[in-house]
Amino acid sequence: MKKQFVAILIGLLFFQFHISKAYVAKKEEIKADIIIYGGNSAAITAAVQAARMNKTVIVVSPDLHLGGLSSSGLGFTDTGNKEVIGGLSREFYHRVYLHYQTNDSWKWQKKEEYGNKGQGTPAIDGTDRTMWIFEPHVAEKIMEDFVKENHLTIYRGEFLNRKNGVVKKDGNIISITTLSGKKFTGKVFIDATYEGDLMAAAKVSYHVGRESNATYGETWNGVQSLVFQHGHHFAAKIDPYKTPGDKKSGLLAGISSENPGLNGTADHKLQAYCFRMCFSNVPENRVAFPKPDRYNPMDYELLVRVFNSGWKELFDKYDPLPNHKTDTNNHGPFSTDFIGMNYDYPEASYEKRKQIVKDHENYQKGLMYFMATDPRIPKDLQQKLNTWGLAKDEFKDNGNWPYQIYVREARRMIGSFVMSENEVLGKKEVPKSVGMGSYSLDSHNTQRYVTPEGYVQNEGDIGVKAPKPYSISYDAIVPKISECKNLIVPVCISSSHIAYGSVRMEPVFMILGESAATAASLAIDGKKAVQLVDYDQLKSQLLKQKQRLNLEINH
């Protein structure tokens, strides 16, 4: 009898355990009409639009801080033609304008001191009440306001299980699971990450690196070692070896011993990444440039030689933000871009990516510390540099360092339509527009090598102006229907490397995020694959949302 009682008790405990386990599993399965993976500006505008179209929406964000690059230092917005920025993207910049109308927003500077009294400058568009230049924390606040006003549900710090976290059936994503074990099920999924992780895990075709010019009939793709369109190359003849003139001494840090490749040919190399640093020259709001965790002055020997050649452009991309701050970007032959050190990033594990990002942080912190302290830096430049420091009131929980590295390019989807330079430069028409771009074909340097003459040189820097704004096709943000029927990709779009150099701007990502959510909502309403959404219906809805679709019809 005692044995029987024990057996019953064990059975009850076993049953209770499984009921409890099932309850936990059920509790961890989270459902919505639209699941958005990512926490950047495209993700948030997509979520806002989904909510405005009365769809349930969940944002699964690897990031704790929302807004991506827009709230991580890229405050000097690359806009191109502002007239083609519409919808929620324009609303974001309108809110920036409204923020800076209040006196409380000008803590370290008088409003009338910034720009030309706030009128007629690249910063403030007085006619349309939009402002395109802003401090990082302002962008983050606007993103958080979007979240609160639209009652968005955000799961932060949740990373997709890239190995087996995507479940597909009959060409549709059924659910995604994060590393913490949370399972998200939905009708349509949007990959708004800079890396394209959900797209890749869903087995959608993509490309990493530069295509050859022959692939899409282009001129500016592939290796471009004969092209110097910005000032980001070595104009002077500079020796690449540790001991000048001695090949046996080895190359200086950051210089590859490999041949750059034939012009116009493909490779799997990426344009360089960097952090867009936010500096202040207000003593009370300035933090001295810190010494990084790993520091070796020899890493910057090449920079000394650049200065010794007479280069004086150090402060040319300390672009002014309100309140005596900067958006400090790469400029010159040796700068904040950590050239050649990001090739593995798109396909790397989370741990490997973390290390790559840390290496970039150490490099950039080391660069600033070196210039601020090394006696070989020209005194006039060093003295001026030391009037600057990290902004004390930005990124306060991250040592005043930006949260997001500038992933200028990672994976790019290969859809049924591929945006190439031919569309960007107006040589070919674009079908089914869901937004517009206007920025130049812009690629940062991809590699640093030794020329046949024995000098150091950079390669990959391109800047070709688009003659007029161009449309971006809906078919460039959806996969081939044979690969996935309920996924939309507004960031890692179907584009060649060089065309992506124009598309990859934060206003455009917001535009495409909104359009993606609009299309997702229509696909759900029509119970259709995203590729089969009626374009006329989509176009009509986007125009109602004040999106700009082409130069002729925008109202």
C-alpha cells in the first residue's frame, strides 16, 4: 500500500511538472500579426505603421537602445534631396525640429548661435519645419516617444537563434525563437536588422561583398584601385614598412600584403565600419579621450607619416551638432574607419561579432588617445584636439561611447529585382516604387595595400552623384516567392554593392520600414504572399501616408 501511495505521488508530481512545463512553454510563445526583428530606425517606423494599420505587432530587438545609427552618433544626416523624404521618416525629422524649438533643448548653446539663426542652413528647413541635424539622445527620445504613443511591445536584448530558431512551413516563416527561448509566431515577418540575420536564417538568397561590374552591367562596382573621388586616399608617397625602405621589417599595422585585385572584379570584402563619435568642446560637458583596453602606439605610426607629409585636414568632418557637439566621421587617408577589419562580421557568430566591434572600439579610442597624447602629433592640431572630448551627456550608460557601430554594409538580399547603379543613376526605370533615395553612390574604403611602386594606398572609396532622385522597387525588399512568402527586408535590400552605397541612408531605411509594414498589413488582409500584394492598392495607401514614390506623382 505504501509503495502504491509513493507511485501515485510520483505520478502526480510528474504530471504536475509536465503541466508546469507546458504552461511555461505556452507562456513563452508570443503571437502577433507582424513580428519585426531589429531595433533600429527602420524597425521602429515599421512597428509604428503596423500599429496605425490596426495590426498587432511585436518588435524583437537585439538592442537595448532603439534607433540604430540615428540615435548612436549619426546626427549629421545624409539626406541628399530632402523633398523625396516623406511619411514617418519626415515625421521623425519634424519632431527633431519641434524639440529644438524649446529653450530647454539648448543647454550648452544659445539657439540663435547655432547655424544661421536656425534658417537656411543644412540643419533646419524653415519652410517644412523639419530639422536634419540633432544630438543622439534626441533621436533616441523620439524613438521612445513613438513606442509610447503607439503602445508598441518591444522585447529588448533578444537575439535570434540563428542556427535553428526559424521554423518554416510551405515557404512561410511560422515562428522565430531567440537565444533566451522566447518563441514568436506571426503572419508576416520583417527583418529590419543591419546584418540581415533573419533573412539569412530563413534561407533567403543573399550576397556579401562586391560584385563584378559584369554582374549587373555596372561601372563603379568591384575593385576600384584607380579611382580617388574623395580625399580619403594617400595623396603623398608614404612608405608602408615599419623601418622605412626595409621590406624585411614588415608592414605597418592595417596594411595588407595582398594584391588589391583587378579593377572591376568581384571580391568578398566590405567597405569599412566605424563608430560615429559625439564630441563636446564645452569643458563642463567634456570627457577626456580615454585610453582603450588594448593600446599600442605603433598601430598609428602610419598616421604620423601622414601628418609629416603635410596633411592638415584633421577637423574637416567634425560636423557640428546643436549644443557644441559633433558627429565625427571618417576623413582622410588614415582616420576612424578601421579598414579591412570587418570582413568576417556579416557571417560571424554573436561572440565573434562582439570581438570585431570591440576591436573597432579599441582602434578608435586608441586613435583619439594617440592624437591627444603622442608628442609626434603636430602641436597646433594636438592643442585644438584637446579642446574636444567625448560628450558627457551622451551614451551615459556606455562610457559616453556610441551603442551601435556603423554597419555600412553586411548581407544584401538577392531578390527577383536587384537595384543597381543603373537605377540609381537614372539609366533604367524602377517598377513598383515604395520610396525614394537621392544620395550619391557612396562607398568607403575597402582595403589598404602596397602599390607596385612600393607606397601605401587605400582602395574602394567611391562618390558618384545621382543626377536626380530615384525610386526603390517593392520587389527589392521582398525575397523571391520561391524562397519565402511572408518576409520583408527593408534594410538589407536586394541591391548591388555600389547601389547600396546610395540606399544605405537612415532616412531611406525609415521610409522602407514604413512601406514594409504597409505591405505586410495588406498581405495579411488579403491573405496573400507578400510578393502578391496588389501594387496599385499599396501605392494608393503609401501616397495617403505622404510617402514620396517618384518625382512626378507624390500627392
